[in-house]
Amino acid sequence: MNEKQIENLLNQSAQERYEYFVRYCADFQEVWGLTAGEDAWVIFKDSDGDEVFPLWPHKDLAEVCCFDEHRSMGAKPQSIPLESFLQNCVPDMISEKIYFGVFYNKSREGLAVDGYSLKEALEAEVSSVWE
């Protein structure tokens, strides 16, 4: 992605970024999280004390929006194929009561959604894409 595309996306509201995330991930069949080490996914606690697994629709966005404390841990963007994400990751996070932080920006603004809602939105979008 070029800088202008990134800037335009980051200037959108959290809801608009969430909707973009759902469309983009359904189209390209992957989501992006952060890993720090071998298969150690980055999960953080938000201001309410809830655990959040941050996600982005594109590697460049994950790199730009990575929080400083995650960057200092050596966190790097890592893709997850959408099918694996929906079948494995979402159920695991639901059982652990971990939310998904969808497309947080540099100011830590984004939507934290439960796994059921995110899975439903992604599956609905995938269905509409492949009709």
C-alpha cells in the first residue's frame, strides 16, 4: 500500500475501518496479526482490562499501527489464512474470552469485537463475494 492509501484509511472512523477490514479480508482471504517470537501472537489488555488480539487487513497497516510496546518486543506482522482464522483462531479466542481489536490506528483507536460478531461479519461478506 502506498502512504496516501494508508493515510486515507487511518483518517476514517473506527466503524469505517472495521467495515473496510471485513471487506478486504473477505476479498483477499487473510487477516494480519502480530507475532513476537515463534507463534507467540501479540495480545494486550485494553483500558477495561479485557484481553484483545489486534488484527489488520494488510501487512503494511499492521506495521504502521503496531503499538510502541509491541514494536519494542520485536513484534512483526504475520498473516493468517481466513479459513484457518475462522475455524481455529476465532473459536480459541471465544473460549478464552479474548476480543479482537479490529484495525486499531496509531492512536489506539479501533473496535474491539467478540469472536461471534467478527466471524458472522466475515462469513457474510465471504458469501456475498463468492455469489
